[in-house]
Amino acid sequence: MAERFFQHVFPNGLTLLAERMPAVQSAAMSFLVPAGTSNDPADAGGSANVLSDLILRGAGKLDSRELTDHLDRLGLQRSSSSGLYHTRLGCAALSSRVMAGLPTYADIVRRAHLPEDGFEAARDLSLQAIAGIDDDPKQKMLIALRERHFPFPFGRNSLGVESELKALTVDRIRQDYAKRFHARGAILSFAGDVDFITLKSEVERLFGDWDGSPIITLPGKPAVRGVHHQDQQSEQTHIGIAWPSILETDPDYYTVRLAVEVLSGGMSGRLFTEVREKRGLVYSVWAGYSSLKEVGSILAYAGTSNDRAQKTLDTMLAEFQRLTEGVTPAELQRAKTGLKAATIMQGESSGARAGAIAHDWFIRGRIRTLDEIKDAIDSVTVEKVNAYLKANPPGPYTIVTVGPKPLEVGR
């Protein structure tokens, strides 16, 4: 651990993490700034999404074009996005190039220009994305499912609210940037060919005097949940189902993950086998664990034709209930193989590891090794899974459908 994983929390609240991967020459950076959808201003939903674009339209001494050209010349494969808790900036390249780009990222999070013409373009992109939701009923359903199942503000649509985006001004977005882009709660993680002593010194030089104001939080509201239908005339019906589960930090986390893997682990999963292969009810079906810091959930989806929609919903609910009867040793072994394979593949990517250690720190306050994760998966027994499933049946359900007619639940 001491030779591979490193961590340091600066006095202003910025956390620096690193994982040294001796077998690679590249490095990746993941920068989480605590300006996400969940703490968008109450009347400015979508502000973080606009900011994730706008902060790249000029920073420090570089205007928008110069900033893009500079990062391109460094050869950085980069990304930016707004998530529930953070605005995320990422890049990957040869280690020396990532280090060379770090001062520019300091300018982006601390000295972004936020130009007025760039603001209009960034806001218009968000408005176009919202306008396109009606043309994507699956996305429309998943947005509604999250809004109803998760307590406010954790179910907010990351794209924002159309009326609030239209009312957003460049002055308001600049005020939001000044309030939320701070060091406290920010996580800067690196993985790959990195020297932590050099890295720490450079980060301290660039970010040591960054303001450490407290993280902004919004007052919560209970989840709506229940059954909800959105009418949309189409040839297809989209079904979303969610129910509460344990937190990612719970000792039974991998028990739940493996049970869900049995339910929906690719083509051998029960949902694919029973709902699609045997009955031919759907063109797409899946279920997965959803990890929020405050609440865990299982989310499931099916897309089907209108005449098969009711049968699809009934069959899915029956499969969820059947899971309480237990899994077989063969099913559990397949689930373990799949989950460990995904873990091993992640361990070979510096970009994936930079993101994973940042996620671990945010959720758990520490970094886990790949061996720890694999050992936790291996420690789960059939008896443990079946005892958990028997004691924790699925439900209560949040169900959202989008299509030409509502479906009956529990008939």
C-alpha cells in the first residue's frame, strides 16, 4: 500500500490521491470539484451542466481557442461533465504531458473567463438537450424514475429545468462559479506513472492558496415514489422500476452486487433469459445497483412493444420476487467471475483507476486495493446471498412507464 497508493489532504480541504502503476508510461487525472447537480441553486437547475462546458471556453491567459489548442498540443485525451455531486474534469496522456497540463487545469477551476458569448452557446446546448428528451422516451422515463425515486435534490435532472435555464444569466453563472468552485471537498486523483513527491509539490504550488469555503448543500425533500405513467403515443412502452437497497459502505454490499449480477449479468442473467430469450417479450432488459452516498437502490429497465408491455412488467416483478427463493452455486460462480473480470479490466486502465480511487475516497474516505475488492467478492457464499435475499425482499417499488397507456401493478 505505502509503495503504490498515496494521499494527502491540504489545509484548504483539497484531497490529493495517487496510485502508482509501474507497468505503464501513461498517467490519468480525475478532478472532482464539488459543484454538481445536487447543489445547483434551487432556482437554477442545470447550472452545473452549463458550467462544465463554459469553464473550458477560456481560462488564465488563454482565450477559448488558445485553451483548446494548448491542450491539443499536449496530446491530452480529455473529458468534462457534471454529475450528481461534482463537476468532473479528466485527462490522460504520457505522464509528462499530464503534469504539463496541470497548471492549465488550475486556471480552469480557479480563473475561468466565463465569457458571455460562450455562456449563450453552453446554455443553448443544455436547452437543446432538454428539448430532445421527448424524442427519446427511454431517457424521459429514466429521468422521471430518478426524480420520483430519489429524495430531492438527489433525483434532479442533470440537464436542468427549461424555464430556469432560460432565466439564467451570465452574471448569475459567474456568481455560481465563485460560490461553488472551491478546494474544500475537491478531489484530485492520479493513476499511472506518477512520482507522488513531485506531484504533491506541484499541486501545493498551484492549489495551496485556493479558497476553502464550505460546500453548499440544499435542504432535502422526501422522495415521491409510487406508480407513475407518462403518456406518449408511440409503438413502444418503456418500463422503469426501482426499489431501496443498502449503501455501498454496508458490509453486505458485494452480497447485493452479486445477487443483482445473477439477476442481470449479461446474457446468462435471469432477466435476459426469462424475459427476452424464453418469452421474447423485450428488445432490452436490465437491472443494476445505483450508488449514491446517501442511499442505495436497484434500478431496472425494459423496452418492449405496447402489446407485450403488461406481460413484461408482470414477468419482471415475478423474477424480482423469485430471487428471494435463492441463487444456485453455479449462478453465484458466474456472477463472481463477471464482477472480478470487470474489476481486473478496470485495474489495467490508468483512467479507470484515477476515477475509481476518487470515487472510493468520496464514498468511503479511503482507497481500496484491487486485491481487497477481489477478496470481498470471493468471501461471499451462496448461504450468505440466500439468507440476505430471504430477509430483504424487493420493494416497495417505484414504477414509471412511458407509452400510450398505463399498466396495472399487482393485479
